Amino acid sequence: MKARTAPIAAGILLAALLVGCSPSGPSAPDDAGDAGSTSPEPSASPSESGTPGPAPTPPTITMPTDCRAILSEPLLDLLEDVPLNDKAFAPNGVQEDGSLICTWGDPRADTTRLVTIISVERRGPALDMLNDLAAEDGFTCYQPDAGIRCEKTWESEEYPVTDGRTLYWRDDVLIDTRYSNLAPPGYTSDIVLHLFGASTPTPTPTPTETPAA
């Protein structure tokens, strides 16, 4: 389902945030954190003999393998009655490429679902995607905890509930969450804390509508 288009101001905001940290721009200041100071990975290209170039460098953190282990007890308590990774929503869990899919939802319900995909996403493609979401789809983006976060909510076209999407990118790791009528407060921030540890305080975003997840 495609969300309604929001004002283009969000795209302008992201463009300002990413000045100096786009793949072709200069390095961001040291206080921007690892997400702003990491150099883009060059594309691997075959040599003249046809031998493939070096494999991409793995992310700086260990990719998670357990959907419950990336959440604190308070968040797990909020989701206590919600089934996790039911077979009806496959694929779930650890994928062949190392990504992790966590699906919270009851297959008997028409809505009320929370799906998070944690994957490796290199700097260049990640920034391109976030810029597109801000410029074309009206996502609001800002820079908390040494990373980049983009988010948007909208009213479901099928049910009287709120749907939304929240993305967070840092150090070549992307946390991408889509939800419908299920947005535990602090959900994404909780995952960030468990993956990267404590960081700088999160600034208050400026959108008129702020997703809980």
C-alpha cells in the first residue's frame, strides 16, 4: 500500500542533514559519529583477467540472530501477547544473506502487525534510498545516535488504524520497520541501543506527526 505524499519540506530537511556525508561529498565533522565519517565502499570490479574483486567488508557489529534478544524487557512485555514469526508470515528469522526478519503479529488479525528487517546496506545505496524517501514520499529525517533516521505515519486506506515506517541506518546496517496499528514506544531506539550500545542523546525531531516505533 502506498502512503499518501507528505510535504516536500522533509526532503529539504534530509538534504541539509546529509550535506557533507553523501557518497560524493566531503567527510562530516567528527562529532557526526561513525555514520558520517565512514568512507563509501568502492564498487568491486573484475580485473582484466576476469577475477572478481574483493568481497564487501562486513559491518562493524555482529549481525543479530534473535528477534527477542534485540529488545529490552519493557518492550518484550509490551509485545508479550503478540505472536512472533508465525509461519503464515514467512520468511522470518535469519536469512541466507545474514539479514534478520522479525514479524510480530497474529495471522488471524486483518491488521495489527510489526515487521522489522535488519540487513547490511552500504553507505551509498542507503543514503540514496533515504534521500528518495524524504524527497518523494515525505518522510521526516534526522540524525540521532550517530546514525540517520527517517520516519512517516499515515492513516490506513483499508482500516481505521495508523500505519507507518521507520528506518535507521548506521555503520552499514539498516533497521527497516513497517507497522500497522502496532507501534510500541521506543521500539527502534531500543534495537539501536542493543546493536550499537549507548551513544549521544537523541535530538527531538520536528515533524508534526512522530511515529511511536
